[in-house]
Amino acid sequence: MKEFIYVQVIVPQALPGLLTYKAPVELAEKLVPGAQVIVPLGRSKLLTAVVHSQTEPPEEFPLEKIRLLADVP
């Protein structure tokens, strides 16, 4: 069984495209499009939204982990 899923999020910064983070596979059911998460970006932590998730790792540099699934009503 896989250890991580890979989640693309949109960030409110002037960055091209989406950013990809990894998360424990146990959160896969909750990390659906629109789910709000807190992710690291540089020295900051951002509240953002999931756009897409996948089980295969992207062909990119090492990924940061999603810090927290936001508890938003």
C-alpha cells in the first residue's frame, strides 16, 4: 500500500500554476477538490484549497507535507 497521496493546491500568490504537496494516505478520503488545507510556503503557512489529488508522485523535486486539514464549517 502507498504511504502518501499527492495533492495539488491553488495558492493566493503570484505563482504560475498549482503547487503539489504530499499527505498521508489516511487523509485521502478528506482531501477532495475544495477541501481546505494548511500548507507551508517558504517561511509562511497558507490556508488554501485542494484542486486535485493523485496516488502517483509527480516528477518534481522533493515535496513538502500538508501540515493540517483545516476544520472549516
